[in-house]
Amino acid sequence: MKKHFFSITIILPLYFSITGCTHIFFQPSKTLLVDPAQFNIEYENIYFKSTDNLSLHGWWFPAQQESKALILFLHGNAQNISTHSSAVHWLTKHQFDVFIFDYRGYGLSEGSPQLGMIMLDIAKALQYSNDRLSADKQLFVIGQSLGASMGIYSIAKYPDGIDGAVFISPFSDYRCIAQHALSGNKLTWAFQWPLSLLINNDYRPLNYVQQLPSIPLLYLYSNDDHVIPPEQVKTLFHKSNHPKYIEPLEGNHNTLFEFDANKEIILKYLKKWLHQ
């Protein structure tokens, strides 16, 4: 037993130092599990280039009636757009175009996940979104979980053309959330502090919320979310500049979009922000 424990104490830190704990944040799947055409959903395959010339893939869902604005959705850390698009496709019923894309290494997007380069992928998606917008349409960003946290940095650095943002269950600090994740695993519990220090915290959302542009910001959290502690969301909200709003949601981390009441909260704010 002692020999086994000793090997873990050597192997785990070595493994995490090599991977940078990437698998904690990025759990991509290359296989698209569904095609919108299966459900008679109108959509467009989108391919655009990353800064280092990789092909990035996404889906564009047109509004079912005359479009009022575009929603760019930044999904969470697991799987790909085929499992995340249902979280926001419903907005097409309310005159919003929806654009969802896969970060590098996810779905049909080339490359492998790396935090700094994914931030540049988001910048390219923002550029693509702005290029397609007509002058009379607004652009809103919705991010969920990891997508919300990366969105805070990305919007702070690349704010052009963005008219509002919704951050659903964002975490405030990469090292803190890694420690929280490691503490929930029996194998890594004893190593949660030293291993979390190996995390790249250069893009720490808490360092960038005050650099966000003067646009309306909505923070959403759930008291039943055991993946992203509500305190992390509230910390970001309190440090943000006005105009800002915060609302509690029903459900746990993976069921937030299953509740109509949660969708109504998001829709209420988006409609409020139109042409402000």
C-alpha cells in the first residue's frame, strides 16, 4: 500500500505538470451526436479560420421570424456543439439568430484544446459574428460554465460590437475551481492544493471583470450547483461595474436549461437590452 501511494505521489504531480491539468477544463468529443437536420431544424454549417490557420466549425441557427439580434453562445467544457446547441436554439423562436461554435479540439474543429489559443478562437468567433451583422442588429454573448469564464476575459479584451452578455455559472479563478474539482475525487483529494497551483491562472476572470465594457451584464447561478459554487458567481458580480444584474436559477449545473423559468429570466433581460 505504501509503495502504491508513493507511486501516486510521483506520477500525479508529473502528469499534471505535463498536461497543465488540461483535462479538468477541457473534455472534448470529436463525434457530433446529432445533426439538426434530424429534427428538421434549419441551420448553416459555419467554417472559419483561427489565428494559426486551423479550421473551426460551428452552427448558425437563423431566427424563425425577422431577426432582432444575434446570440453568440460559448459552451461548457465537455463534448461539443451537438450536445450544447439545445441550450440556446430555443431563442430562435424569439427572433434571435444563434451562432454556436466548437473550440479547437472539439467536434469538427481542428487542433487540440489549449486555454490561451481558445481565447483567440473566441476572438475570431466574435469577429465572424460582427462581420455578419447588419448595422441595425445587436450582438449578445451568452456563456455557460467554462464558456462564461472564458467569455469574461474575451469580452474584456475584444469588446467591439458587443451589446450585452449573460454569464451562466462562471467561475472566478482557474486555480480555485481546479482545487474544488480535485477535492471531489478520492484519488486527487490529497493533492488538491499542490496540483491546483500548476494551473495557468493568466486568464483569471476575477482579474478582468472590471475591464469589461460598459454594457449590461447578467450573472446567473444556482444554489444547487455543486460544480460551480454560487459564491464564485457572486464574487464576479460584486466586482463588476454597472450596469449589472444577478439572478438565481432552478436546477443543478447540468439541468439549468431544462427549466422554462430559467429561460424566461434570460429572455426578459435580452428583450430589455434590445436597442438600449
